[in-house]
Amino acid sequence: MSLELLTLNNPVFKSFTFWAGVLVVKMLAMSLLTAIQRFKTKTFANPEDLMSPKLKVKFDDPNVERVRRAHRNDLENILPFFAIGLLYTLTNPSAFLAINLFRAVGISRIVHTLVYAVVVVPQPARALSFFVALISTAYMAFQVIAAAAF
């Protein structure tokens, strides 16, 4: 294996690094979006967070829960992308294909959040954005397995 694959001179690694960074910022923003929803709806899960003695601990606000589900979906899908995207880079794939797979995952995960937690859009918008990232990540995983097996 050439360590040159893991430098910013490699357009595949450079693209992976860019999209991984974008997705980290996106996941950090989900924490802020959850906090914004909690303050907007006065929905707090811990007694010490209550802003008034009139408020009660609450776990079931649909707006807060929607953002939390979107964030959990990110954790379930973006973290595997980080691992498999790096391993895929080490297979020395076609730059055109790899860069577009990374773009597909990054853009579709951003769209998934927008249509699920920011501006709710009816299906199939969320499903389409979910499956674009899932299929792209699965393709990379199978390529990594094939490269390691043979």
C-alpha cells in the first residue's frame, strides 16, 4: 500500500476528507438544532434545565423527537461512511467514481436532514435521500471486501 493514497495530493482522499469534514459539521449542527427545538418548545429532559418552576420535565415533544431521530439516523449512517470511505480510498479507486460517491453520500445526508428535520417534506423525499447514501456506502463496502479478499 502506498501512503501517497492518504495525502491531499490524491484527489480521492482530498474529496473524502472534504466530505467527511462537511458531515462532521452537519452532525454537530444537529445538536444545536435539537437545543433550538427544546428552547422553542420549552421541552427539557432534565430538571436542572427547566427555565421556570412552572415547566415540567418532558420527553415527548414531536418536534424535538423528530430532530433527535434525524440525528440518530445520521449516527447510524454517517459513522459507517467515515470508516468505509477511508478504506475505500485505500483501494485506489477511480477518482471520478469515488469523488462522486462521496458527493452523493454528503449531499444526500444533508438533504435527508433538510426534508426530515428542518422543512418536513412528504415521502419519498426522505427515503430517496436515505437510499442514495445507503447504496453508495454499501457499494464502497463491497468494493473494500472484494479488494481485501482477492
